[in-house]
Amino acid sequence: MTSYIGTATSRIDGHAKVTGGAKYAGEFNVPGLVHAFVVASTIAKGRILRIDASEALRVEGVIDILTHEKRPRMAGTDHAYKDDVAPEGSPFRPLYDGRILFSGQPVALVLAESWEIARLAASLVRVQYEQEAHVTDPYRQREAAFALPEPAKARGNTAEAFTAADVRHQGEYYVPIEHHNPMEPFASTVTWDGGGKLTVYDKTQGVQNVQRYVCSIFDMKPDDVRVMSPFVGGAFGSGLRPQYQVVLAVLAARALERSVRLVLTRQQMYSLGYRPAMTQRVELGATAGGILNAITHDAITVTSQYEDFYRNETTWSGLLYKCANAQYTHKLTRLDLPTSCDMRGPSATTGVYALESAMDELAVALSIDPLELRLRCYSDRDQNNGDVPFSSKNLRECYRQGAEMFGWEKRNREPRSMHDGSELVGWGMATGVWEALQVPITVRIQLTANGHAEVACATSDIGTGTYTIMAQVAADALGLPLDNISIKLGDSTLPQSPVEGGSWIAASVSNGIVTTSNAIREELLRLAKRVPDSPFANVTSDEVALADGRLVSRLDASLAISIADVMRAGAVDHIEQEKSTSFANDGKHAHNAHSALFAEVKVDEQLNVIRVTRIVSAVAAGRILNPKTAHSQVMGGVVWGIGMALHEETLIDHKFGRIMNANIAEYHVPVNADVHDIKVIFVEEQDNIVNPLGIKGLGEIGLVGVAAAIANAIYHATGKRVRDLPVTLDKLQR
């Protein structure tokens, strides 16, 4: 029988997407739909004195305008606004009161018969403010930063080891605010189903998280709110928490007792979460032979005035390389901005950028090849958490295969030594690391007598290929053709799933499918024992498998009975099982995915224009479920890394506290002309410990390390070290 796991399989939802059959949150149409448009604040801090909506209300087609003074009742406690992944603090409450917490905050919601009318009317709403002094510049707030709990326990005596080191490096690295720019804007369509019941189509990474959030804010019964998100046009952290548009859309639907759609504009999406700006200081001490003996990694990151969002940027340093002395600190500073949020590879993408840039600088100081330095400092154990071994770690092979494909041995170590015509050529490398996370999950499977299976779970597919890998795993586990599997997800009424994030869903839901499939197999065996003269009368469940639509003996393949015959004998037309799966952690192993990145840049010697011409990414991430979609994930991560290294930066006019480049024309992301040759290698890595299927997530690892590899290549090409991203041509001219 064909094995689908490990096979390059096209997306089962691909046809619906390319033909327009897939509907997204802002595309569900119902009769009498009301269109909403947000009026946003023009100040960064203060309070509303007066809202004059009279002119807007005179526009034909305007139905109503909601404000904090004119709206249905909402909950009045912080706890009611806490979602499943909310940080500490007081969550933002849209249209709750007259306080202004950030520029672009929604202050009114125009409801009209068409989107165009709503937008026009929104421009006519006049808001008078009492403005207060604000601060949006992280450098101005450095002295006000407050310490967070110790990210990880320090080991050794770092100060003493650093002082005694033969070679020392100290560097400060800066990553600016970066904003999410998924193709699909944030949107919610709320259908009024009568009797106060709502169906909410929302762009989210967690339908059940949004459902609980809405019920809590509006004091609604769970059965009265159904949240659906069958397709998501990109999210990568921006959809982990419910965004304000879903609250406003529900608020409007309840006010009018009609269906309402609210789609944020691209500019309005810059009033949502973002990758926080951060300043990191890294100190490395080493012997003359390139053995690390001291690591200090400190970070200051930014959040809002009302919530404490952070991730541990600094601890990756003590995890990745062997070092007897390591110390970390992390501070947080408050700005008059929305709360920062997760963005692909949160903490690792930024923390590893600083670490791997510092390691490259240390290699230069030691006159050691950057790859050789990493091999000398290689660690087989997680020194941060009890000095335990990894469940699997094939990073050495990532280094070897990546370097071989890239041609690293041909690298001339001297900066500015390699040329291609009028361009300087630089080669850089870096290491990537991410956690192999997994979370409790529940899967329901219904198997019918005709050999069709429906697999259901409330998880999301944010474009990573979850539909497809779920079908592949189910097909193998149930012994059915791929075409006989249907997937239901993105619906809050389905079996329990946490938000999709952290690269944990593929491993979690796949193993969950196997758990439920095993229960299906056991039920089939129970029924098969009823068959007269059953060959399975004395067989245990471990001794049978499902293959080719049959129940088959693992010991003797000639002993088999079709699923249809089993169900006929049991007088049933279907079997349904719903099982939960959790993942025990014995604390004896660390679970991580790793990668090695090799980058080539070409820099125009006169204009300083930078091109990333080649990247090789070699990834060890356990068992690869689908090489085709996996390759797409890693390649997408590499493209994002190019953007992080060369393009992405949110620019704020600190006088007004307002984002100046809140559009894709001026907030630069890579386009076709920026992306050249990308090679992805999946290094074989068997892991019998992390979970039964040996799966590690891929969403994040594709990005981690890319920006550092590119920045290091730019130094090799030009001899100029730029420590603040993005690396732009003006910074090379300093």
C-alpha cells in the first residue's frame, strides 16, 4: 500500500484556493449585510473630549455610528478581555471608554449599507481630543526599562571567565519594530442567526480562543456563538490573539440585530501587534583555540503601556553552544503603542540574529572560519535546562550538507577579497534553532462502511498545509486512499484544539490523528471478532493494522477482512471515535529543530546596492510529513529572512507617535526581484523520543538564522559591520 507520509503531495485545498472557491473571513455574503468602517484616533495618548458624527449621519445609506458613549453593553473587567494567550496586564478594550492608548486606536465605528458609504462617512466624523505627552522612541525609554524574571539560571562565573578570556567580543545589536503584512487583511463577518445567536467568520489562528473571548466580553452562552475560519491568508502570530475588529463586528451585529462585516484597511492593520523593537548586548569570551568560555546576553524589548508582552530572546545563546559560563538578563520598556505580539520565530529570530552576528565577529577576531568556530563550540546537551541531551540533533550534518551544496570550502576568508565584475561578493553563515513544541489536542474520526473517513479538529490552517498533512497521516493510519479522507477544521464546534502557533500543530494534530485511528482500529477488531469463524478471534489490537481498506494481521498478511465486511457483520454503517492526545515530558531530553544557513550577497562597489543571490538552508526537523509543503515553508521563511535583513522596518514619527510607512508601498518586503536562488535540504533525523511519529515543527525554523547569515555575508563582502537591521545602503556608507 502507498505510504502518504513523507511523500511530496500537492495541497488538497489548492484547487479551491487557485479557483477562488476558498472563502476567507471578509468574503461571506448574507442578505442584508451591513458594512462597517473604523474611525481611528489621530493622537497617540490622551482622551476623547467630543465626537461629532452629525455630518456623517446625514450621508444617505449610513445606518448608525457606534462610539464608547453609544454602544451595547460590554464587560467591565480585565479578566473578561483575557484570551488564551494574553500576556500579563490590562487588555485593550475597543470602544470601551474615551482613553487613547495609541495612534490609530478605533474611536468610532460607522455602519452603512455599503463599504464605500461607510468609508466616506468615516472621513466626516470629527473627534476632539485632550492630548497628553507620549513616547514611542525605544531609545528614549532605555533608562526606564524594568527587569523581567531571570530568563534562565546563570551558570558559572561569567564576569570572571570573560575577563580571563584570550579573545573577547562585545557588541550591541538592534532589531526595529516589524509589522505583520499577511496577504489577507484582518476581517470579521458576523451573521445574525436570530434569537441572539451569531456565526462569526474571523481571520484567526484559534477559533475556540475567539469564541471564548467573544462570549466573555458580551456575556453570551457558548452555544450562541460559533466561530469559523476555514481558510486564513497568512498569520504567523498576528492571529494568535483576537484582534479588535472581531469585537467591533460583534458589537455592531448585537446593536443592529443584523449581519455585519468589518474589514480593516492595510493602514489600519498597523494598529495591531508587531515584532517588538529590541536592543541586545552580547559578550563572548573564548580561548585562542576558539572554545567559548563566557556568554552574556542582555536584551531590552518594547511593549505597550497596558500589557507586558515578551519572549525570552537571550536564552538561545546558552542553549546553542557549549559554554561553562553563561548569563542572561531581559528588560522591558513601555511605549505608547499597541501591545507587541508574536511574529514568526518569536524570540529565536531576533535573539539568534544577535548571537550569530556576534559569533561571526568572534570568528573574525580569532581568525577562524565561522563554520569551524561553530563546530568547535558544538553542544550535544541543553545546558539551560538540567544539562540534558537532545532527543535528536543532527546539526553537524546540516553544517556538512549545507556547506557542501553551497561550496563553502571555496570561501576566501578575507573581507572584500571576492568579486564578480563591479560587485563585491560575500559569503556568510549562521545557525538556526527552534523548539519542537507539542500541545494537547482532540481529534474526531468518523469512518463509514464505504471506506470514507472524516477527520475533524478545531485547529486552523494558516496556509502552512495543515489540511494536507492531516489527510496524509489519516490515510496512512486508516489504510485508505488520500481521496477517501475529508478534513474539517477551523470551526469552534469541532473537537478541542489550542491556537495554531509555535510550529506545534503539525506534530500535535498528526499524533492526535494516530491516537483516534488506533481507537477506530480497535473498534473494527472488536466487530471483526463477531464474524463467524473469524481469523481474528484470538488476535490483539497490536497484532492488526489497517491497509488497503482492510483489517490485516501484522503477523500474516493473508489474514484480512474488508472494512465493509466488518461493519456488515457488526450491523453498523459507520464508526466514530473522538480521542484526546497529550504529550508527556519526562524532563530527560530537550526537543529542538536545528538548521544551518549559508548566504551569498553581491554588493555594488559604487552604489552599495545589496543583492542576496544565493541561500542554502539545511534543516534537521525530525520526520518530514510532506517534502513539498515543507519545502514551501522553509523557502517562505528564507524570503522573510531576506526582508528582515534588508527591508523591513516600521518607521514612527515620534513627534506625533504615528507610523509613517503604514502601507506596503513604503513598508518594504521582498518582491520577485529580491529573491534569487534558494536551496532547501532536509537532513534526515530520526527521533523516537519527541513523539510517536518523530515530528518537529517547520514554520519557525525556516526563518531563524537567515538575517544573521545575510548580515555576516555583507560584512564579508564589504568589510563593514552593520549591527542594526535592516542593512541598507546608507548604513554601508557610514
